[in-house]
Amino acid sequence: MICCQFIFKPGTYDDDFHRLDQQIDQYARALPGFRKVETWTAPETGLVNAIYYFEDEASVAQLARFPQHREAKEQVYRWYEGFRIVVSEVTATYGNDRLPD
């Protein structure tokens, strides 16, 4: 499983942001390898971590080629004060199965 984290400090959003954000999220969720998305906000810093999980690298590559995703990447400095991307391979998960998947 591949975990793609988009960690960011929100800035000012406009109509372009909301349009692209919605299109990218819908596209990602429709990919065959999409597993789930989780979003966390750190109250002490205001940083947001949007975490997308995919079955394979091919799905991540498809998302990277999505035209609206490429358009948003070109304009990222309009909407965020700062950001970091972390892509990692998940080799194991475990727990007591009391959390939703």
C-alpha cells in the first residue's frame, strides 16, 4: 500500500481552489487502487495532513497525471502558506480492529 500525505498550512482559498480540490478528490476516489482518505488538523499549528492511501504506485502515477492535479500543482503557492509531500510504502498495519477502515 502507498500512503501519500499532503501536509500544508492553509492560506487563502478561491473559487479555482475549491473547483480543483473537488475534481482531484473525486478523481482520486474513483481510481481502482484507491483505498481511503484521512484528514487531520494539528490544533497547535494549524497544519493539515490529507492522507490518501492507494493499493499501488500505478494509481498514484495516474493521479499525478490527472490534468486538474497538474494545474493545481502549478498554482499551489496561491493557496498555501507552506506544504510538504510525503510518499511512503506501508509495509504493515495492525491494531485492535475497533477503528473504521
